[in-house]
Amino acid sequence: MELIFAEVGGFRAGDMFFALFSFTIMFLITTVIIYLYRRNSQTKARLKRVEEKVDALLERDKS
């Protein structure tokens, strides 16, 4: 009876867990890379906006 649950059509439960684990790791790595890229882009855009505001304040202060 245990063999029925341990093996389904030649595909063992260990193989299934390894495939699931591998897929999860690849998905997490891809997600982290995308997250870091987006965060870096947003930070650059935010810094550019702050710099433009500071420049505008400095120009207004000179006048």
C-alpha cells in the first residue's frame, strides 16, 4: 500500500519535492532581482526629483 503513495507512474515523491523546491528557488531569485532593479530605479527617480526641487529653491533664493 505504501508503494502506491511513494511512486506514481515512475515519478517518485522525492523527485516531486525536488522539482518543487528547485522551481521555488528559481522563482524567488527572479523575484528578488526584479524587486531590486525596480527599487533602484525608483530611488534614482526620487533623488532626481529632490535634486530638481533643491535647485529650484536655490535659484529662487538667489533672486
